[in-house]
Amino acid sequence: MAVPRASIHGEWSSGLVFILAATGSAVGLGNLWRFPYLVGENGGAAFVIIYLLCILLVGLPIMIAEITIGRRGKRSPINSLRSVSLEEGRSRRWSLLGWLGVAAGFFILSFYSVVGGWALFYVLQALLGSFGGITADAASELFDTLLASPGSVVVWHTLFMLILFVIVAAGVRRGLQRAVTLLMPLLFVLLILLVGYGMAASGAFQEAMAFMFRPDFSAVEAGTILTALGQAFFTLSLGMGAIMVYGAYLSRQESIAKSAAWIVGMDTATALLAGLAIFPIVFAAGLEPGEGPGLVFVTLPIVFGEIPFGYGLGLLFFVLLSVAAVTSGMSLLEPATAYLTEQTGGNRAQAAALITGLIWVLGIACGLSLNVWSGFELLPGMGIFDALEFVSNDIMLPLGGLLIAVFVAWRMRLSSVVSELGADQDSAVFKTWLFATRFVAPAAVILVFLNATGLFG
Ligand code: PFF
């Protein structure tokens, strides 16, 4: 029996707001910064195809599962998992899965906020007109100088965390909802303007299309598939409770499956559009797509410095990047804040302050690992920033996603799942989802893990 519970944090005022909020979580640096450079580094279209398969076969089913737990539990991920597992007659230890998510959220936000800070720094540079006529060397230097300066990295990271704090401390309706209803329309308009420019003005749109959609599988290695899977989880914000906690604020009247399809569709469209906005201008300027993490912060400023309307376009792009980073960052802060608010009887602002402070400190360590602590390795060959990114994206998120799928598809009663989804148990759509969540998604994650350990040679 479902216990009719209400969220103590409030609810989204409509299903559309939930879709906007979850899309805001999903669309972020992962789409605009990480996806394009991963495509560039991993040989283009072959990577895109593997990524799309991961999204459809693993990401979408797990997103539905994750929202299901959240809306059933109506609490932070830790408490939702605890109450739902007890209701389902399962071990309360499933709440550990919520803790895994909270830990992943801490790790991710600590480096995410450092990169979010770079985006803010580049908004200022765009405003100051720093890209006008910038040479390749000067663009590298601008980025390298930023990274090499502990003071700048920490200041911009601090500003980014402060923005997140203000939004999350204000609560679901007055903070999160207000931010996404304001920022998401802005984000879509900016993105469409940039793609429009890439199509109309650069003359290299065909080349970009070929790069992104004509596959060369010889560039694919075992590690490529792990990267694509990790990116699928990262870009959809899956496996750590962000989507779960947003689902907890969704009214019972709304359809989970339809909302998930919209979120996944919009996130995927945004990643592809980001590629179609970025690669044409990169190719038109005769630059390389395989630049890595510097693609957005080094290559693009060179381009903006050369092309007509570069000042405005550069500003648009970095505002877009910052907005996308903020709406994702706040969803990384929310699960732990919601949990602490619940445990301490309701002072959200204090809870948000404490969690923000802890992540801020860890973020400083990430920022310093790029300069003064660059000699220190947390894992073999990886500084703090890279190690946290690797452990959270490539291990914790897929593991969290796997356990979420197992919990919903194997541990919850079918009747509970059917009632939460409002589904017809015999419909083809429901059966397909159940099959994907029971077998396909867990098997894919396990195989990719085994493969990455080198067991298959
Ligand atoms: N989905 C975000 C992006 O693509 O940038 C990153 C992210 C947000 C990951 C929230 C995980 C998360 F819980």
C-alpha cells in the first residue's frame, strides 16, 4: 500500500516546471563543454552513436526508475529510499544508495563549480572585449593564466557556489522553480541563436555534420564505451539522486514516463545542437576539434575574436554556459540540502549554508590541484580534480544508476511500480521499460565495467 505522503519542501507548481527543472539539471557543462570535446577526442560520429545508444537503452529507463523512487518517497534520496524500501518489505540498507548519491554530489559539485567559475570568468572577459583579435597563443595564455592562478580559480568558484547557495536556500518554489522558469527559456533562445549562426554564416556546417554523424569505428576502444556510458549518466544527471529529489517535488497527477521522455529528448537535442553550434565555427576557422577540455575555453574565444558579431556571440555563448551550469549545479546541491533540512527539522537556509560550505572547501582543493598542488596525485596519474571527476562520473554514477534500476525493477513490488507510473501493466511500453530496466541497463553497466577493468583483454 502506498502511504500518501506530502513533500515538506513543497512541490513544483506544474508538471511543466518539473520538466524545466530536470532539463535544467540535465543540460549543463556536460552538454556544452564536455560532450563536444569528448566527440572531438573520440573520433566524432562513432562516439555519438554509442552515446545515443547508452542514452536510449540505459539512460531513459533509469531516469524513469529514479523519478519513480523520488515521487514515491517524497523526501530527499536517503529518506525516500529508506521509506520506500521499508514499505516494499526490503532492507532499510537501501538508504545507503542515497548516501552514495550524496557523496557523488559532493564530488561532482566540487569540480563542477570550479568549471562553472571559469564560465563566469569568461562572461567577464567577453564583456571586456578580451577576445577581439586574440591570437591562438594569447587565447591559450588567457586560459592557462586563469588555471595557474589559485586566487582567480578560488574567487570564481566561490562566486559560483554563492549563486547556487542563494537559489537553493530560498526553497523549491521561491528558489529552484523561480530560477528555472527564468533561466531555461533564456537558455533555449541563446542556443538557437548560436546554432542559427553556425548554420547560416560559417560555411562549415556540412563539415560539422559529417564529423558528428559519419562514423569511423576504428577510433573506438574499450575505454570509449565507458566514457560514452559515463557521459550518458552525467549528462542526464542520473545515478546520484538529483533527478530523484526533483521527482519528490512532482505532483502525483503528472506522468513520470512522459516527463522523462521530454527531459531525455531535450537534453540529447541540446548536446547535439551544442556540437552543431560549436564545430562549424571551429572548422570554419581552420582549428582542430580534438582540443580536449580547452575546446570551449581556448578554441572558441579565438573564433569569437575573428568572426563578424564575435563580441555578441562570445558573450551569448558564455552567458549560455553559465546559465546552464547554474541550473545543473543547484540540482547537485539539493539532495544533501534536502536531507539535512529533513533531519534538522526544517531550517533550509542553514542546511544549504553548511552543505555549500563543505563543497566549497572540497572545490578549493580541486581548484588548487590545477596549480599549486599540481604535483599531488590522489589516484595514479590523477590530481584531485581529475580523480574526483573520474571516480564520480565513471564509477559512482553508473554504480548508482545500476542499483536504482535493480531496486525499482527487482526489489519493488510490481503493483507499486505500476501504480506510481500510472501504467497499464500489459502495455507494450510498460513491458519494454521493465525489460530494459531489469536486464538491459544493469547488463550494460556491468559489461562496461568489466570491460574497462581489462578482463576481456
Ligand atoms: N547533467 C549535468 C551536465 O550535463 O552538466 C551535470 C550533472 C548535474 C550531473 C547534476 C549530475 C547531477 F546530479
